[in-house]
Amino acid sequence: MTEPATGRVAIVLFSGGLDSTTCLAIAKSEGFTPVALSFRYGQRHTVELDCAAEIAASEGVEHLIADIDLAAFGGSALIDASLAIPKHESLEELAAEDPGNSGVPITYVPARNTIFLSFALAVAEVRGSSDVYIGVNAVDYSGYPDCRPEFVEAFQSMANLATRAGVEGDPLVIHTPLIAMTKGQIVQLGAELGVDYSRTSTCYDPGADGGACGHCEACLLRARGFDDAGIADPTRYTSG
Amino acid sequence: MTEPATGRVAIVLFSGGLDSTTCLAIAKSEGFTPVALSFRYGQRHTVELDCAAEIAASEGVEHLIADIDLAAFGGSALIDASLAIPKHESLEELAAEDPGNSGVPITYVPARNTIFLSFALAVAEVRGSSDVYIGVNAVDYSGYPDCRPEFVEAFQSMANLATRAGVEGDPLVIHTPLIAMTKGQIVQLGAELGVDYSRTSTCYDPGADGGACGHCEACLLRARGFDDAGIADPTRYTSG
């Protein structure tokens, strides 16, 4: 157990989803005062941003939303409404369609985590913080290159050459508490920390009522996480 | 001399200033089809963006402007109108005020080059490009941590773990053709490549007429560059 951070500021990348909401709870439990950072980046729906704002408000956490127009560049189904989000009945069906789990899926957004972490780095520098939390996960993930531990380590090395702190101050630490956990373990830990998962949004393609589709890879991974944790799934699914 | 790139796309970070305009000319001379990328990032003036748009149009170069609100975070005189841009009569006077050239100046924008390169990485990935140009310069520079060669090398290493290309494709190369050149050498090379420097804007704090102030560090370094190159300075200075 490391020393508690006793009120030092940590910047927490925060989408309002299951992983980043758990990350926020972990940063708090480790003694940090979190500043939550979300992005309006041209995503095809803003359900997750609404969830993020509600969770931050109820937790009494400062919440920044940065406007960046990634959709102007295109290149992903998450930001390009002309590309369909793949839907499946189960993770097994999904795996059967792509037996080698080859390639990077269409829901990958080019350089998204690099851009998000770059903004977190800027906010950390302005706030005099040396700590950034990101809820990436290398176990139950979707083959995104920018969720791998080697990416995060390389970003941290780069960040410590990029800023004033890299020249004059404390080195930046990028915390990835979820990186080696299964979704089930994440849900289990979050439940122990009191996370209210009914407030979080994970779905890539929610219905008009804001409910989850239940069939995108994010929904399927989330549902299996609750199942594995033996915790009732509080997700509100769309009625159409 | 390496092989010419014969029409391959390169993303060129492009402010409309002396360095990045020279970079654009170099990318062209090396056979690339440049895509120029500028940012509306909350800078205190947009003279340089106007220059960038005019230069790109006259060169027939595709020009993207990304909107990102760095000013919301503050932390630099370049994006915070309440902080004054330091002014000096000469580089010698500036050096005398800070004999050890210690520290990072107030015009440094937190994590700016990290953010700019992250967007360039995204555009490169979407366009299938493996080449990014950035006009950083480690000789006549202002002590910015994110202009150093070790920063750029670390960014390149990180970038090659961050994207689809890092998993499946050609590695990304970040070109820094100016990194070891003096301002005089940059001006000399640009002149040989036909750059019209009268169109470029370098000043941190131009007058209402768009003319350069002549007294900020950027103006002083630029003026010395023309002087060292033995080329008449085409800069239009403000009349008030």
C-alpha cells in the first residue's frame, strides 16, 4: 500500500462509462482530489457526457469538458454516423466472426487516447498536478492499440520530456489501475467502492431514450462483467 | 539524399509563421503532398491563422484548421490576455535579464506541441500518411521543453504504439528538418526554396494593424535570422 495522496489533485479522464467512473472512485480512495476531464469530440451521441456531468455533480467533483472536433477528420464508426456500429447477440458470436481477433475494430477512434492524454497533460501542468488517471484495460478490451500498457508507458516517458515539469518539477505519473483487471474484477472493485453503475453509460449506440443497445461490443463486455462479478446488471436497456 | 516521396501525403503542422512555412516548403521539396494543419486554440490573436490560410491557398495546399480550446485551461501568456508578453529592445537585453537562460518562459503553452502532434497523428492515421512535419528548432528557441529533440523522439516512439499503423502498418516518422538549424540558416534555406516571408507572421503580440511588434522574443529572433542570413527583413512592423 502506498502513502495516501491526501488531497493532491489528480486529473481523471472521465467518459461517464463503467471503467472511468470506477477510475474516479479509485483516485478518490487513494486520497486524491480528482478533477474529471471529459471531451465533446464529435461522438455520435452525448448520453455519456450527460452521465459524466451527473456523476461528477453528485460526487462533488470538478468537471471540465473540452471541445475538440475529431469528427472533422473522420475515420471511426464512433464519430462518423455513416458507419454502422457492429452488433452481435453475444461475445461468442463476435469472436466466431473474427477467430484470430485480428486487426483494429471500426469503433477505434484514430489517436483518441493520445489526444485525451495530451489534454490531461496540459490540465495537469496548469493545475500543478503530477497525476493522471486513465481507465484503459488490456484484458477485456477491443483490440485498441492505445489501450495497451506499452502505449501508456511510452506516453508517460514522452510526457516527462514535454512539459515544464519535465524540466523543473515532479515527474508525471499516469495511473492505470484497471489495466490488468477483467471487467468482472472492475465491477467487483467499483461495487466495493460504492460506485452506482446505474448512472454510467457504456453503450456505443444508445437508443433515443438513452438506454443501452445491448448488442454492441461495449454492451456485451459490460454485461459479462456484471455476470462474472455476480452482481445484478443495473444497466437500463433501450426499449427501441 | 533520400528517395523523393513522390506524392505521398505528409501532415505539416502549420502556424503561418517563419519556421512552419519553411517546413511546408521543405516537405514539398522532398516530394510530399502536404496537408497543412493549423489550430484555433484560443491564441490571443489570429493574425497567424489568416497568414496560414493565405499561404496555403496561394501554394495550392489543403489546409485544415482544428478548433481546440486550450485557453479554457489557461497557464500561458500566449492564451491568457491578462498576462503580458515580455518585450525587449534586443536579444542581448533579454539575455542580460536572465543570464543563465533559466526556466521556461511565460509564453510557453502547456503541452501545446504534444497536443498539436497528437492531432497530426490522428489526421495522418485517417489519411493513411506515415509522415508528419513539425518546425521545432532547438538552437534559436525559447527554452520550450517541447521543442527539444528528445521530446520529438519520445513522441515518435509513443505514436508508433498508439495507432492502427503501430499495430498493422508503416511506422510514423516525425520530420524535424529545422531542429539543428539557426534562424539564419532557416531563412537562408527558405529563401532558396522560394518562400515569401513577407506573408508569414511570427510576432507573439501584433498590433491592431496586424503588423509585428518588433520587441517580443519571437520578433527579435526572427529579425536576427534575416540579419544573419544577409537577407532584407520583409517583416511589416506595426505602426502602433
